Amino acid sequence: EKPMTTLPVLDIGPYLAGEGGARARLADELRDACENTGFYFMINHGIPQELIDLAFNEAGRFHALPLETKQRLKQSQHYVGYVGHGGTRVAVDDEAERGEEFANRKNRPDLHAAYHINSDFPADHARCTAGERFYIPQPWPDEDDLPGFRENIQTYYAAVYGLGRKLLPVYATALGVPTDYFDPHFEDALAWLRMIHYPRVEHRVENQLGVGAHTDAGFLTFLPQTEVAGLEVQLPSGEWITAPKVPGSYVINAGQMLRRWSNDRWLASPHRVISPDGDRDRYSIPLFFNPGAQATITCIPGADGEAITHEPISYNNFLDWYLANAYKAAANSRVDAA
């Protein structure tokens, strides 16, 4: 029985089990969720809760390291590595579209630190040797500093990344294209695991959030349930809601690029994180599942005769556009937050 919440709940168990007709049914629910809210809960996703708990535990271990140890992994333009507290400020300046309260120009720096992990491309990978941005081996903490961390995180990363690959045929079906449509676009996929630490605050300060209101850049975001609440989602009505708890689930949302791919039929809904003010810090481990930098995003029209809203664009160029617009305020804030 699915829990009733303000956000749709999609049970992907039957699809993963290969039940007849399950993909088409799930695709209908997915299309409805993406057209009407832009966020949904995913249950029966097959990723063991122990593995999710392990990844949260590793995030806590990483952020507990001495600052100088983390600084050795400082983030580069390839968007992997560590960004310290106050190193990010979202500056989405589009109040014309969303009203004054969404303009973040007045925001103070966001209250979080993060460590970003990509696919850990081998040094001899063709895109690495060609010097392409984002394609580098992952900078990891020394095994002596954090025993087991790399192996545990790679296990978790592989599980969520694999789930993203399994969902591609459902997304294709929901958009009315062949089931293998997305496969070539996700060759050398750029998927970022963002291990975020939101310190608790004594008093909340006006215009200072864990993460300011923003929409994500990419294809889709996998966010496992956090122990400490904080995620708020803006519904199409303009109302902000606190994401409810659905134990064992992932919150999934579409980013700007999937919205563009859907010819703007699907939503990329704004969301933000409120800093915890109890006695506990908050940890969050979203994984942003995106195509390869070389992929060309060509709008998929819906009904016959629907006008195409955007020119084709490479994911690389799209990401440059998004980063220039969403993160003007801090040079090292180079991609989405959750």
C-alpha cells in the first residue's frame, strides 16, 4: 500500500522485477508526476537500507576529518573534491518569473560544506587524456585517514548509478521515444554524489539558508531520506511544503536539463534546505544523474505539431549556461545542491 503524501509515490518494484506491463504503467505515473509536481517518492527501489545507512555514516566520518585534511582535496574546476562552509551562495536571479521572494541576491552564503564525487574516471580514459573538463580521477582521502571510505562510497555510488541506468527506459517511454533512446547519451555519464554537511544553527538568520532556493541542473536527482528534515519544495501553485517522510524511499526530482529535453512539458521545481536548529547536524547525500558531457540534448516534442522550445545543445554547453546563471556569486559553486 502506497503512503498518501503531498508528493506522488511511485512503486518501481514491479518494474524492477520484470512484471508484464509494469514499465508502461510506471511510465504513465512518472509522466504525471513530472508534469504536475516535478518531485516524487520512489519506493521498492532495491537499494538495501543498510547500504544507504552506510553512505550516510561515511558522510559523517568524512566531514569529521580535520579541516586541513579535507582542504587537501579542495574542489577544482572539474567539480570534484571539497568545498568548505560558506563557499557557496546560490544566486538565481529570476524574480520576474517567480516573484521577489525567490530572488536570492540578498542571500548570505549558504550554510553547508560538501564533498563531490564523480565516476572516478581512470587516468588513461580517453576523455581524461584529452583533458576534457569533468573527466579526471576522483581525489580521495588517504586510506590511513579514512579506512574503508573509498570502497564503501564506490559501492553505494555504483548502486544508485545502476538504478539510474535501469530507469532510463521508463523515462524514454514516458516521453514517447524508443526505450533505448537515452543509452548513447549516458555514455561516460557525469553523475555527482554530493556529500553535504549542514551544521545546526543556534538561531536562524534572515536570508541565510542551508541551500537557497534553486532548481537542479541535470537529468534527475536521487535523494535518500535524511534523518533530520530540512528539504522544502515549491509546488506549481507557489506554495512551499516540507518534504514529508516516506521511510526507505528516495525523493526524485527532474532538473532543468530534463525539463528542456521534455520540450518544457516537465517541471524542474524549485527547492531549498532550511538549516537544522535542533541539537543535530544534517547530512544529505544526493546523487545527480546526468548524461555525458558530449551528449546532445534535442527537445522531444509531445503532441503532433507541438512547437520546439529550444535549440539542440550539448550537455557541456548547457552546464556552462546553468552554472553561469545559477551560481554567479561564488566561483567554486559549480553545480546543483539538494
